[in-house]
Amino acid sequence: MSLKAYQRKRNFGKTAEPKGTVRKRAKRKPRFVIHKHDASRLHYDLRLEMDGVLKSWAVPKGPSLNPADKHLAVMVEDHPLDYRDFEGVIPEGEYGAGPVMIWDEGTYEVMDERPGPEALEHGALKFKLSGKKLKGGWVLVRTKWRGENKNWLLIKEKDDAAATRGDILKEEPNSARSGRTMEEIAAGG
Ligand code: MN
């Protein structure tokens, strides 16, 4: 687990994002956060605490409660644990410039027989979210077994928290942390 790729991309003299360090593995339940990030394109970033960092995926379409939806989730560099508290604006000219919202947050449990890092290594992770918006079972599946493939699919499992109608992204657009809208965050309010 390393934050080198994360730190290389950012100028911490200019952005308020945390520089971060790799933390010791915690005994409490691991946390997750989903950032809504209006960079060059609006997308969502799913981050799961694992071995002292946040394993991270950019999800262009965001999560869906419909188990029939298989949304692309591109694995990106590990982020520091402190990043789960980041809500604000990445300044113009910096990596990922634009407003970042804590769209959802909470704890999660790995539902695999193997520990999380091993499950990821094998290209499939089942987990259960206890967030403010997202709950129940989810799966991340790598689209190919071999090579340097960063493409995964994020899929809702069929359970009580699944829904085949509606769009949680539109129904619950604001920050789970502060209640702010994307516009309010962009304006620095
Ligand atoms: Mn992002």
C-alpha cells in the first residue's frame, strides 16, 4: 500500500486535499466514502478503507440500486485515509480541479471468505455498505483476470436495499456530511 502515485499528482501547496500517510490497520469497522466530483466530467469516486489507505475507483455513472445495472468502476491510485473527510474545491489548474462532495459515507464489511486485499487481488470483492444513502450488498468484479486491467464493474446485489425504479443520484443529490449542494460547495459556502 503506497500513496506515492497520489502524492506525485498533487501540489499540496495549492490544493487543500490531504497529503496523508499510510495508517496502521484499524480494529474498528472499516469506513467507506463516495465522493461526487465535478472535474472535467461529473463522476463519483468509491473509496473503501483497506490496510491503512482508501482503495479507490472512479465510477463515471455513479452507483445504481438496480442489480441489473453494471456500472464501470475504474481503479485509481490509493488515497490517504484522511481523504474521507475531504469536501471542498480542488483549485483550477490542479489535478482533478473542481468541487468534491462527500455524497455518502459510513462503514462497510467484506462479505468474502478471503480478506479484502486478497479478494481484490482475485478480481472480485463482495461487501456490505452501511451508509447514509447506500446499504446492503454490493460487488466489485474485475472485467478481466489478467494483466494491468483497471476496469471493474460495480453491481448492487439483490436484497432489501436494491431498487429497480428511481435514481438515488437524483433523489439524494446533496452532501451526506454537510447537506450542501454541489453549487454551494463550488461557491465555497
Ligand atoms: Mn474523482
